Amino acid sequence: MGASSMKRLAFPLLVMLAVLSGVNGGEAIHEIIPSETQVPMPEPDAERLNDYIIRFNPYRAWQLWPGKGRLYKGAEPHGKLLTTFVNDEAYRSIKNRTGMAYDSIIVQENYTSDKRFDALTVMYRIKGYHPAGGDWFWVMYAADGKARGSGKVEVCLRCHEKKKENDYIWTGEVW
């Protein structure tokens, strides 16, 4: 085998070794191609949703609701102080003012007036889940992570239907 043939064979091999060894900027192959690490959206189930927002796609890494900071003034039944996080789908929907897209998740930390964490309330929009309620799946988790109520929660529906024209959202305008 001649020198030019060796060079032609060696170059692709060197490129592959560089990529696999991290010469590409320190990223492992799974960081470049994350498809095998992506977790599908959860079913309308309080336990699976909790796993998703705590373990697989931690809500605290998401954007805050645009224009809202941490510990803004809230109202019952949510708490005196609130912090609201939104996943990418919800964030884009709010910023583009297109209404809330399906797969939007809104996570609201509920605090007492003395800034003690009290509960976590979640709205998750699932296509076809409950058209009469805007397709929202509601959950309220106690401070210990156990669901106090989930699904088509009547008290949530009664309150949020007052904001039906805003996709059942009280926190801010989405249209």
C-alpha cells in the first residue's frame, strides 16, 4: 500500500478518534446526538408528570414566566407568593402570543407569606385530554411531593374557566 493510500485511510480514522475522544470541544457523542437521552412527554398521570418535571426535565432549569420574577404576589388557593416556571413550548407560546401550545407545562411554586414552600401546582396541556377544560391536566403536589389532586380537578376547572379566553391562564396574557 502506498503512502497516499495510507493517508486516505488514516484521515477518516483520525477524525473518528478525535470525535470519540473529546477533541471536538469536550462533548461526548451522546451530547452531540441526544436522541437516545430524550424522554418523551409523560402521560396524564400525576406520578409520571412529577418524575418528568423533577428528574428527567427539571422545571427549575426552565425559564420563568416572562415578566415575572421569583416570589411575586399570589392569591389563594396558590399561595401568598409564587414563582412560575414554563417549559420551552409554553415559553414560546407566551413570547409569540399564540395561545398555549400542546405539551406546554406551567409549574408554579406556592409559598406562604414568610417564604416557606407550601405546594407545587402544575398545568400540562395534552391534546385531546379534556377539550371541555382546554385540554389541561392539573396537579397540586404537597410540599412532600405527593399529589393532593390531579386530572380534571373540579376546583381548578371552576376557577380557570373564568380565563377561558386566555387559554385558562391567570398568570399573564398568552394571546
